[in-house]
Amino acid sequence: MVDLNELVVLVTGGSRGIGAAVARAAAAAGADVAISFLDRPEESDEVVADVRGMGRRALARHADLSHPDQARDLVRSVEEDLGRIDALVNNAGVMPETPFLEISDEEWAGVIAVDLSAAFACSQAALPGMIARGRGSIVMISSRLGQIGWPGVAHYSAAKAGLLGLTKSLAREFGPSGIRVNAVAPGPTITEMSAEMLTGESGIERMADLPAGRFARPEDIADTVMFLLSDAADLYHGQTLSPNGGGHMP
């Protein structure tokens, strides 16, 4: 059982999918949890209620993370209300499907802003407090598609690949200060965002590539994140763990 007792964990995009699973798993491991959400506040209310039902403190903050100032304000708000941030999970993301030659400048910039730049802004805001305490953990939720690329989601793949470079850079810079920075690159995972890609003929094709014989569940990804947030991952710096069912073997 992972022990995150008394830690404060911030999960961006934590109202549903992988983010919600991470938030609930962190609470089950003893952490107080803050989440951010963009829309559908009722889902964030459900996550907060579940966390509080486990006896942990919880809060949800609305933030449009495509704006760096809102990302930094989110971090400051959580630090003010919960006292500190011990662990940051940069999970928020969007994945529109558009052929490359049809991607507009606006769509490209929007995906990069949420899927990559938000992690930069949140990490930059959270790191000073971690450094002052001499410990902390940041986990970037990347993707298998950031490792292998994929047609129709070039902007998403590029942003997720960027997270892997950001992970390694931060790990080298802040590891000596007691901060661990790692990434998780899930394979096909059954969430609302990916449901369309994993059904019909497309889903059958993707399943054929997986030695595991099944798609991941959000809880599978949360288990990997919990390990990286725990003391058991003390020697993990700048690493990418890939719960992908064998769909990519780097």
C-alpha cells in the first residue's frame, strides 16, 4: 500500500478520467487533494466529496490552464488554502483529432497551451515551495503518442513529447534540491476523451497491438502515479514509466 500520509497533492484536470482516478487514489493513500477543472463542476464536486469521505481535506478550483496566469494563480490558491503543495500531477490535457494539414494556428496553439505550457507554468509556480522544504515530487502525464507519434493528433503528440523533455530537464536541475520529477506515458486508456478512438474498427486495430489484450483503465495509470509520488520511487529521477499494455517497448 502506497503511503502518502499527510502530503498535499495537486492534480490538474482532476475532475474526471485519469485525473479523477489519481485524486481518489492519492486520498486513499492518505493525502489531502486539490484538483483543477475547466467545465462540468458537478464532476469536480463528486471527486471532492469522495476525497472528503475518506477523511482527507479536498478542494476544487476552476482554472483555464491555457492561460499561464491562471495556472500560477491555481498553485498559489492551493498553497494558501492547504498550506503547501508536496506533489504536483500535471494531468490536464486536450486531444482534438485533426489531419495535420487542417490544423489551424489557433488549434495548434491551444493544444500546446493546455498540454505543455500549463505544466511549465504550474511547475514553475510550485517549485519554490518544494525547494524551500527540501523535498517534493512532480509527475507529468504524457502519452504513448508522445513517444511514437500518431496521425491526426500531431499537436497532441508534440506537446506530450515536450513533456518528456521538460521532465528530464527539471529532474536534472532540481534533483539536487530534493525534488523528483518523472513522467507517465499511458497507452490507450478508456476515458471520455479517448472513447471515440477506442471503439469500432479503430479500437480493434489498437487492441491488436497490445500484448496485454486490454486497454488501460484510469485506475491503472493512477497506480503508476502513486508509485512515483511515494518514497519507494526515491531513485526515480527524469524517468518515464509506460503503463501501455506492451503497445510501445522503448
